[in-house]
Amino acid sequence: MPFSSLQPTILLMKLLYTVEKGHFLKFLADECCDAGLVSAMREEGHDVLYVLEEDRGGTDDSVLTRACSEGRILITEDKDFGELVYRLKKPAVGIVLIRISVEKRNSKWPQIEKLLKEFGDRVKGAFCCRWRGQLSFPEITF
């Protein structure tokens, strides 16, 4: 698609909308995350780093440490991060745990997009997950 003169305006409008709503967040996608999700988030203008592209095979602890040191919310499909932040009291900016079946992988971005639009201000400082159809935002304390 050719770059049009409207694209910077559209990106600026998205940025202003998300900043005004308090939803301008930076993310680190764990290597277990679907590449399609990362692409979709980037296409929408989100600042998303992908562990699979930059630090393949890193430990969960190193991934969480990087996300925290860079002020990024971790997006993962790995429940082990819950143990790191709750049992081992590792610091985190925020974690979004995605538990969606492979058959429904195309619904990952729409669900995260809805989460950010409706509850973006609650994602920072929380371990966000969906349990039995309900969203949960237990606070991360360390």
C-alpha cells in the first residue's frame, strides 16, 4: 500500500486518542505469542517489541525483567508469569495473559483491542486475565 499524506494524520489521531484516554502503553510480546497478534498491534500503531524477534529462548525471568526495565506491559500466553509476580514477588509493569485456543487465534487482537479501549487504565500494575468469561485485574504487588 503506498504511503499517503493522510497516514501521518491518522497515526497522530490514534496517538492523541490513546493518550487522552490514558491508553498509550508500550508492550513486550512473549515469544509464545502469535505473530499475527504482534503484527495487528503494530499495524494499529502500538509500540510492541517481540521476544521471538529479539531474544529467542530467553528465560521467563529475563523477559519479565526486560519488560519492567523498559516500562512495558508483558503480553503472554504463559501462566508461569503468575508465579514469578505473585509467589516470587518479581516486579512487573503489567501482564496480559491470553488464553485463547488455536482455533480462535484470530480473535486475540480484537479481544485485546477491546480490553485496551474499555479497561486500558487498569492494565498497568495488574495481571490481567480472562477467567470463565470474566476479566480479572488482580493488582501486582512486590
